[in-house]
Amino acid sequence: MLSTSSVSAKAKIPSLRAIVRSRSKAFVRSLPLFPSLSTVLKYRLRLGLLAAASPIRRASRIIGAMTIDLSAISNVATEPGELPDKMTAWVIREEREGEPIDAFQLEEVDTPEPAAFEVVVRVMSAGVNFNNVWAALGKPVSVFRSGDHPEFGHHIGGSDASGIVWKVGPGVTRWKPGDEVVVHCNQASYEDVEVHGLDPMAAPSQKIWGYETTWGSFAQFTKVQAQQLLPKPAALSWEEAASYGLTYFTAYRMLLDRAKLQSGHRVLIWGAAGGLGVFATQLVKAAGGQSVGVVSSEGKGELIKQLGATDYIDRREFAGMMRTGNETPEEEKERFAVSRAFAKRVKEILGDAPDIVFEHVGMATFPTSVYTVKPFGKVIICGATSGFTLDFDVRYLWMRQKEIIGSHFANAWECTKANQLIDDGLIKPVLWKTMGFEDVAQAHQLMHENKHAGKIAVLVGAEEENLGRSGETPAEPPAIRAEVGA
């Protein structure tokens, strides 16, 4: 296995001096004459230059004693059914955990062979999620203690993908080389009894592929369990098909299976214009319910109305309801007054208090969620972006017999049902930006510094955007391109 070295001085990358010459002459004189690729990208990020097209798109990289031609990433020398000996991948190693722009490095590694009930997929496009920002940072815990990381000693991230089945392992009968697929990210051992009657999400071996395991989608090939494969929706391009799995399937399980969403239900959705919220909004509409979404701007409010929300609330109008956990008794009294005003607004928009509150914010919003949901209603939560230590007035829970329900990703059956809604055109992926394979580290740095404005997909085997569509052209675009965010 080869390790990564710096880019050769001959590689065609712009001079970092040229990038920042107008900013500070003294600073420029302090820079190396031939900076490494990671240094170039790091300073482009810090100087706000990432909006421009990548200057190193499909360039060559010097890896050890070999040159990796990124223009050849989309070319595979073997036919379906046969794997090349080596593949190019973005790799994180434990000794370089830190900023994503440094932790991710291109390497040439052995192509994995599929074992029993496994499939190797040629990746055409990969979706970017925050979990591999955590993997790069090594926080809150290092991924190298879990899954198959101790066996292979590397982390190839990526928990969303679209691609082509390239080779199947023993026992795989449903899929064959050449099939076009989407990959969901839940893995579990077939030997766990929970998989065969309870729920794969309850299995002791349950892990998220491409985060808690290696062989994710930021590579020419990825190795997955056969049960992770779903038919690629024909109307979607490769990048659109790679953009939705982790967030959409999570929202589907939360609402349809855990919270038992039904026609006529009223739903409050926090972060309605974010990665989870855009799908929650569409699911409520498709189920015949009403939703009100909490967003951070008027523009994002109009987006969720387009997706099916009854209306929206700009969270800035009720900023005082956000819980920090450090309030004095007087401050908590004032905060609760704002929460009551917020709950009143929700009721006015929906016609009654919500049957379901869609939660993933945590500390800042949870007390308001418990207060706002109607008696016998449900607060469904899958994350805690503002903090995981939750405190609230429990009297509003037990006296009004409300429920708090936890949820985590989805099982293969839920993913299959959700994916069919995409194929039927009832739910649309929402994609902000498509980047090149050479931009994987850059994309995660953008997310780490909160400089992204929605879902990012990365082209791998696909040479350009809008490839991979098949079948009849739908009357409406099958995906939405928009800037989103909570």
C-alpha cells in the first residue's frame, strides 16, 4: 500500500503567491515557492476563493514514485465482472487526523474483493456528509477503533453513492455486474438474529458504512453488503442519485415508521430547509399532512413552501426561545415566554398544535418541542446539533402524556420504500453543488468551516454532470438545485 507525498513542483497548480499577492506582500514573501496541494487549498479556503472553479481539476498527482492521472479516474481498464488490482481513493490515516484539507490524501490502494453476500460497486458519484468531517478530525472519537479499520489501517469515507455493480461475491443472486444502483449506508452482520425478525438497526454489529467502516464511496470502487443496494431511479443523474440517501432515509424512518405519520397529521419541522428538513417537508406533503417549517431566512422559507410546507417561521423572530442550559431563573422565565409565543404561532399556522415535532437540533430547541407538541403527540429525534444534554420541564411530558422517540438511519426495507417514492417522482432530491473527485478534501473543509450552502455531490466515475439518466424524460425536473440550510 502506497503512502501519499506532496504534489510535484511540476504539477499544474496555481502559484499561491499569485492567489494572495493583492492581500499582503509580506505574507506572500513568507510562503514557499512551490507549496503543496493541501497548502494551496487551505489558503484558498481561508481567503474565500472557493467559489471559483478548482484550478487543479483532473490534474496529475505524484503519489510515492507513481503518478496518478486524475483525468483517468473515470476510465476503468476492466470490464464488469473483473476488478483492477489497484484503485485511487481519498484516504484518511490515524496519524494525520486533523483539518479535512490535510487529513484526506489521495492514495493508490488495493481494490477490495467481495466476500460472501458482498458486492463491489464502481462509484459514479458520491455524496458528502458531515460524518466524514468527524472522521477527518478524529472527533468526537476516532473511527480507527471501530468496524474493519483495525484490519485495513485506513479510512476511505463516503456514506452515499450511486454507481454500477462491477463484481458480486458468492451467494449474491439479486444483483449482477452492470446493474445501476444507489447505496444505502446501513450495515449489519447476517449472523445477528435481530436482522432476521426484529430490525437490523437493533443488531449489535450495526454500523454506518463509509464512517464506522472503511471502503466508502470516495474511491473508484466501494465494497458493500448486497442488502445495501437499491435500484437507481432512472430519471436521476449520477450526482442526483448520490445526494439523498443518508438524510432522506433517516427522515423517512423517523416520520413514516417511528412516528407513524398519517394523512391529516400536523407536523412542526425544525431546520426545515436543511438536509433532513427538505425531505421531512416533502414526506409530510406526500402523506397528506400539513407542516410548518422553522428556517433562518425568508428565501429558505419560500423554498420549503415550494416543497409542500403550509408556511414557515423565521427562527430569528423567536431567538429568545433557544435554550443554552446556563439560564438564570429569571432568564429561563423570559425564555419560556418566547417559547409560548412560538407555540401559539405554530398553532395559528396549522390550525391546531402539532401531532409530531421533527427534532434534530437538541439542546436549543428541545424544551420548546416538548411544550409545543399536542397532548399524546410525539417528539421524534435523530440528532442534537446544538448539544446532546437536554433539559426541559418534564411536567409537560407526563401530565399531557406526550412521547419522545429516538430514531437512527433506516433499515433496508425502509430504504427500499423511500427510494421508490423518488423513482415515482413524489420526492425530489435537493442538491446545492457538484464538485470533482479532486475536490473531496475541499468539500469537507467547506462543511467544517460552514461555508457550504446545501448538499454536495462529487463526481467519481461520471465525467460530467447530468449523465446517467435513462427512460422517459419526466414532465418536471426530477431534482431541485438550490441553496439550503437550516
